[in-house]
Amino acid sequence: MSKNLKRLKTLLGEVADLRHIQSVLEWDQNVNMPPGGSEARGQQMATLGRIAHQKATSRQVGKLLEALKTEFPDPETDEGALVRVAARDYEKAARVPSSFVAKQAIVTTRAFEAWVEAKGKSDFSIFRPHLEKVVDLAQKYISFFPPADHPYDTLLDDYEPGMKTAEVQEIFNALRPRQVELIKAIISAKQVRDDFLYKKYNEQKVWEFGEAIITRFGYDWNCGRQDKAPHPFQTTFSVNDTRITNRFEENNPLATLFSAMHEAGHAMYEQGSNPAYERTPLAGGVSLAVHESQSRLWENLVGRSLPFWEYFFPKLKKAFPSKLEGVKLKQFYKAINKVQPSLIRVNADEATYNLHVMLRLELEIGMIEGKIAVKDLPEIWNAKMEEYLGVVPPNDAQGVLQDVHWSSGLMGYFSTYALGNLVSAQLWQKINEDIGDLEDRIRNGSFEALLAWLREKVHIHSRKYDPQELVQRVTGSKINADPYIRYLTEKYSAIYEL
């Protein structure tokens, strides 16, 4: 290893360590920390964020990167990819003052605690002043960068490198009418029974059943754990420490199973990251769309499939005999795939889910453009829910306050959820071509071949390739809505006999 590269890795390894320490504190804030700790935690996060940012943007790092660009010009090599990704991260981070990073940490820590209280009381007014500060900071952040085609491009690029707002809008504009057409056809068909999903299931048994499923998937408990949090999420401290959180909803108890599958999909991606990239900018998932493709693939294309439940449904009936008495496999399969416009994004069915995402994207763009005032969000949210899905939230908790993202400063994030759905279907199409007996394997509770394929084709590359390049390499095309629409149409035509 060259002297310059070794020095760069040492410096950036320290940055990675500090950011992972921040992640530990964020995880603790969600899982263990008492509400009274928020002020001190904000200061701790600010200090760590400022130090990490100063180290990441130091003149020494900049000089090393300039020298290494000449030393390792081939982007196909690990060294060349490391220099390219590190340089890109450096050039973006160097535009942002350390004082801003520290301020953002304090604002978002307070905003998160306000969001938890506001959601618990279903009162947006508690969260409103904090969200106004988050939006102001997002607009300030954009001002540090050269003018883009659209100001939202700067935020989107942090989560989906290289993607433009116009590209996302073009994809969504083509996708929306096709999904709406399918939803209309489904709603006019005979509906399926699903009352047995909403009985009073034992929380601990549901929790344990979810853990049994993701163990079967291949989630490595030696390098992970599952804890309770207000909003399910996955976090990574290293390739050997990737944790997930989950929640139990009394009025929708089996949602815990699908949340476990979803978050485990994220975690298994991180567990499959190339160990050689540890503590470097190449570690982890390449983008949130690709990350989401992994969680949605395991949650939906596997976890809501008929072959999957051919294996697991007898076990579920054995665990909950009184709740599922008289329920047949096909009834259960149809019930967990029932299409019904609903209030909560994370519990939305596959046919309507993307509409929830499109709504949030429009609101974020409106706030960034200054065309939507934070004070008007609940009213606009409810109006768009009625327009897109035909339902109106009865309160703020089930409406504008349902997602944690804005309280954490994650503006620019939401569109990647829908993009991830599209990528998951593209991958699924290719997986079925390469593993001809995949359905039979799933039917027998065997997921080794599927996980091995994902490890080889997606996980191991980490951030070596840009997201669109990775999708192109694996599937033969960039992010494309056609496979997803085909998948939805075929699946729901069979369920609803369209």
C-alpha cells in the first residue's frame, strides 16, 4: 500500500469511528435514553459532528486526495474507487462549515424529542417550531453549493448520488397513472377478508416469530440485535455490528413481522459489505434506493409471497391457533396483500405505497421552494391524502406526524423509498433468471441461495460503484419502473381475479 493511501485510510478511519459513535448515540436516543437527556445528547452529538467534520475536511485530507487521484486513476480498482468516492465526499463536506454541522445536530436532537411528544399527543403545534428550524437549515445547507437545476437536487444527492429531481419526477409521473389505474381496478373487484389479522395477538410471541423468520433469512445475530423504538430503523456501527429496531402495534399486530423482515433486509446488506472497506468511505450501502431495494425485496417479494407462507403459515397457525382457526393459507395470503388505501405509509400495501412517497416528495419540494409553509402542512397533507388515496387522517399522529424523518433532518430522503421498490423488482426479475428453482427453495424455507446471490451481486460492492451503475451492471438497465408494474399487475390480477 502506498504511503499516501495508508495515511488517508488512517485519517478517514478516525472520521468513520467518530460517525459510528454518533450512530451509537442516535440508536441509544431512540431505544434507551430518557426524554430528559435530549439537551445533553444534542450537545454531545454537536461536539462529535463538529470534530468529525473538521477531520473529514482538513487540508491534509484534501492534499492527499489530490496526490492519490494521479496515483490511482483507474476507477475499477478498489484503490481508485476509494479515492473517487472519498474525493466526492470531501468536496461536498468541505463546502459546509463545521459550525453548521454542530448547530444541525442540536436542532435535530431537540426536534426528535419534540416529534415524539407531538406524536404521542397528536399535536402538530408542538413539533411545528422545530420543523421550521429544520427546513431553514435545509435551505441554508443548499446555499453552500453551486446553483443546481433545482434546489432540491442538492438534498437528493446526499441520499441518491447523481440522481436529479427532474429524473425522479419523470419516473413518478410515468408511474403514478399506471398505479392509480391498477388500484381502481382492484377496488372495483371483490374484496378479501382480513379481520383475523387484527385480533389481539400476544406481543412476545409475535416478536419471537419475527425473529425466527429473519434468522431463517440469514440475519447474523452474532453481529446484530433487535430492540424496540417508536419508529423501526436499522443502523450500522461496523460490518460486525448492524442493529435493527421494531415496534408492536396492538391494532395491527402482525405488522411487526413485516417490519422485522424489512429492517433485516437493510441489516443483511450492511452485514454483506466488503470487510476490506471497513472504516473507509467505501463501506456500507451505495445509496438509499439500493438499500431500500434490499428491505423491500425481503419484506414484500419474499415475505408477502405465497411460497413463503406455504412454509411459514403452518408454523404461524401453531403459534396462534385461536386467532387463525379456520383460516386457510390462500385466505391468509390474500389478506396480507389486501389493497386498501390507508393512512400509514409503513403499513401501506404494495399497490398504494408509492403514492404515500410521492405525496411526501411534493411536500418536501414545496417547503424547500418556499411555496408551502410549515404551519400549513397538516391541512395540505390531509388534502393530498384525500386526493391521492381517498382517505383523510383523523388526527396529526396518523397524518403529518407519522414519520420520524423530518425530525432527524432527513430532507431529500423519501423518494428513495419508491425508487427502492422499482430496483427490488428489477433485481427480482434477474434473480429468478439466475436461480431457476427459487420459488421451490422459498417454499421449503431455504434462503441461502437468494442471500448468496445478493451478497455476490449487490452487497459485496458496497459503495464501489455509483447506484445507477450498480443497477445497470446487475440488471442490464438503470432504474426502470416497468418490472415493478409488471410484478404488481401479475400479482394482484391473480389475487383479485382481474
